[in-house]
Amino acid sequence: MRGRLASVGLIAGGAIVLAACAPAPPVVLAGGSQSEPVFALAPHANTQLGKLIDSAPELVVAGERLNVGLLRRFYAGHGFEPIWTTRQAQADSLMNAVLRAGDHGLAPELFHANLLRQTATLPPLDRELLVSDAFLSYADALARGAMPAERRTDDEVLTPEPIDVAAALDAAIGSPDPAAVIEALAPTTPTYRALRQVLQRYRSGTPAGDKATTNRVREIEVNLERQRWLPRQLPAERVWVNAADAQLVFYRADRPVFSTRVIVGQDERRNQSPEFRATMDGILFNPPWNIPEDIATEEILPKTSSDPNYLARHNMVMLPNGGLQQLPGPNAGLGQLKFEMENRFGVYLHDTPSKNLFSRDNRRISHGCIRVQNPRELAALLMQQPIDTINQAIAVGGTTRSNLPAPVPVFVVYQTAYVDSDGALQFRPDVYNRDAEIWPHLDPVRQPVAERAPPGQPRG
């Protein structure tokens, strides 16, 4: 097994000095090789580090909680022995990366920066665990956000591809440039790059002519975090709806080819459009509207007591199961096109007969679904057919469904800062008041005491 940690200190520049002991080769199980060893996971209880990791349901070093799950996964690949004793250069590189976390809108203190600067005061194994936790937590924050899905509200469920950050740290250790490997976990989208550049200008004291510096920095930090919730490689063909801008953009070959106004959910929390990804696979022509139970109960049925003909006048019928449905027609609530995309929110894109509403600046008036100003043009692009073909399918009458030539990913996002289709950085008001929920989680100093939970803990 590898030798134990001998001593830790600090040198000028904040580097961590880890005295080395001679390491022993890893334990290799059957089927392993010296180039790709398979590490034994069982004997950790026989090491000091293994006993420390398993000694309690949570680990606390100098008052700061560590992520036991991440540490256990990482050290399982190293026989539950200290590893930084023989990796001075790697530790320095990774520590410098953590201390530059502010470049990503993340407070370095999220990753024990204050303690990293004074590790000489800690017991040797505490230092070992603190250093590893700092690197793992920073990698995790870049890979999927400092506020990952399990810590967000139920209507914010965008997530990137799963990343094994323990494996990522191992890859960094074996790389000539460990910091670059960890930094590569962050997004590379045009919006992420632009926001980082603007953030650097603000931090250097040149706010690019904008007056409300503190608020703008907060917007930038929050939207950098939202970018970390997205897949690292966005689908080349996608429908992109930004609820904060009430705008839809269709991308083909990763280039915007169509844009239209949309109507999105109201400001009231339960009617806000959620943030999620779905797959659109078909279009319903002349769709009926199966009215959600809460809308029927709270908004429609009460009107029938004073107007017995209300349902008939609006072409609505009661279904055998007790539900309420509005029959297809030019004045139906869904208009003449519904873009079908299965998701747990029951949110979809659709036409509307109320075209005048798209001229409003405030287009947050739906119950969460997305009404499209120019749905026939969008349908033609998605179906890869002339718009006349779409018009003919509608004119036939009756409800019919057509599958798309290939399923198309749909992203409903809420970005109050983003790069538009012309490459310009845009800012929008936080009308849903969601920025205020995210911002404290990007800096432990700003977090309310009740919210200070170790990574991976669900929000209340």
C-alpha cells in the first residue's frame, strides 16, 4: 500500500507542500493489469484514512463539512491511502484552479479556500481529506453546477450528462496539466464564454459602461450557473425556448434558422413555465384541448352557474370520465397545431387563436404551456415540408397526427443573461424571481444558515 502522509506546510504563493513517502504498487485484482489496474475496495477499513471516512455519517474539518460520498468513491480507487504525498505539482496546479473559481462566478470559499491557505494548522489526515474534497467539489460544481438538480425546486430539472468526478480527478492527476482537465468540465457555449469575459471586465473595474455593477455581477454569476445545468454538447438541431425572454429559436446544424415570439407561464409560481428538456416527436393538427382539472375546477366550471350555456358557446363537452374537453376548431384554446413532447410537467408548444397577445411586452400569461406566434412556419421546418403542406393538413379538418421525420430535442430554459442569435450578450429582468434563489448558493457567505448543506443534500 502507499505510504502515509508525513507532513504538510505552506510555501510562498500558497502552494501546498506534501512530504512524500515511498508508495507501494496498487492492489490488482484478477483481470487487471499494471496499465489499467482494478483496485480492491474491501480493505479500506484497515487504513487510517478508510476508518476516518467510515467513522461517521458526515465528515467535518475545521467546521466545514466534506462530501463523504465523493471522497469514498475517490479513495476506493487508491486503496484508501493518502495520495497527495507524492503529487506536489498536481496539488499545486489544482489548488491554483480552485483559487481561481471566481472566474466561473463561484466563490473559492465554496471549496475550502480559506482552509487551503492555512493547512499547516490541520492534522495530516484532515489536510489530505480537505485537499481532495476541495478538488472534487470544484470539479463537481463545474460539471453539473454548484446547485445541482437535487438541490433545486421541482420545476428546475435541466441537467448535463452524468460525470464521474472521482474519475475526472484521477484523469487530472495523470495529466501534464491537472488544472486544465478540471477546467474542461465547464461549459464552452458562446453564452458561457461571453459571460466569463464580461465578469472579468467587471472584476477588473471596467464595467463596460453599465451603472448597476453589483446587480449585473450577480446576474452574470447566476447565469453562468444555469449554463452549467446544460448538456456540454447541445444537439445540433433543437428548439430553444427562453421563458425569461418569451422567445423561441429553432436551430439546425447548430445555427439559428427561425425565431418567433412566444407566450409563457404567468409570474405566479405554480403557473410559471418550468426549466426542462423534452423530445418533440409529432404534431397534432386541429387538436382538442383536454382541460387540466385545476383550470376546469377553478376557472371554467364556476362560470356555468351564472351562464348555463357557457360550455356550449365555447365548444366544450364533459367526457365520460368526468373531464372537460374543448373540441377542435379555429377558436379552440390550442389553435390548430399542437407540438407534442412528453414530459412530466404536461407542458407543450401550441398555436392560439388570440394572435393579438403576441404584441404585448409582457407575454407571461399562460398556465405554463408555450403558445407560438408563428406555429405553421415552425411546423414546416420541423416536418421538413413546405408551409402549404401544413396548411393543407389543417384544412382537411378533424384531428390528425403526423410524426416528425426525426425526434427533435426541446429545451425550455430561463436565462436572464444570454447570447442572442447575432452573438450579442443580452440581459432580461428576473420576472420569475429565480435569480434570487440561486445566487446565495454560489457563495457560502451569502447562504442563509438553514441552506448551508453539504453537496448532494436536497433542498427543503
